[in-house]
Amino acid sequence: MSAKQPPFDPKPVLELVASIEADLLRLKGMLQPPAQKFDPADPRNKTTDGKLTADGVECCYRMFDEGKSRYSVAQTMKISFAAATHRLNSWRKAGGKKRQRVLLG
């Protein structure tokens, strides 16, 4: 007698495909010519592991310069609210609106 195989669960495979697609989109964005202006959606704002690059941090800071809320920054940058809160505190320590802006790459 052969043992019955459990039914195939496509969820892990679909999650892997979605993860690979996201990584490929991020890679494509990294290889495209640089954005001409400040763009929070630019894929080069994050590293492959999802952390913010120096440009990503500067984008957060510029949104805080514009008076955007932590929630708005988190949604726009696709980062957690806690990460946006951390960036807000760093922005304040750097001088807030009076800080020296960094040139975007």
C-alpha cells in the first residue's frame, strides 16, 4: 500500500514567485538611468534586503521637510511606521528643516 500524499499547497510557491518578482523589479530599477528629481518611489532608495539607502533616507528627510506625517512617509516609501518614526527622530537630531540637505545620487 502506498501512503496518500497530502494535497499540493500552492501558497509557498506563489509567495516565492512574488518575492522573486519584487527582487527583479528592484534590480531593474537599480539598472535604469537615475531619476531626475526627488522620487520616493525610486527602487534605488532601498537595498536588496529592504533597508533604506542614503538616498532613501534623504527622501524621507525631504518629505519631513515638506511637512509630511510619519504615516504618509511610511506609506509613500513602503516602510513600517516604526521605521518612519526612527527617521523622523533622526531628521530632528540632524536639525529638522534647518539641516544640511544631501545631494541625491
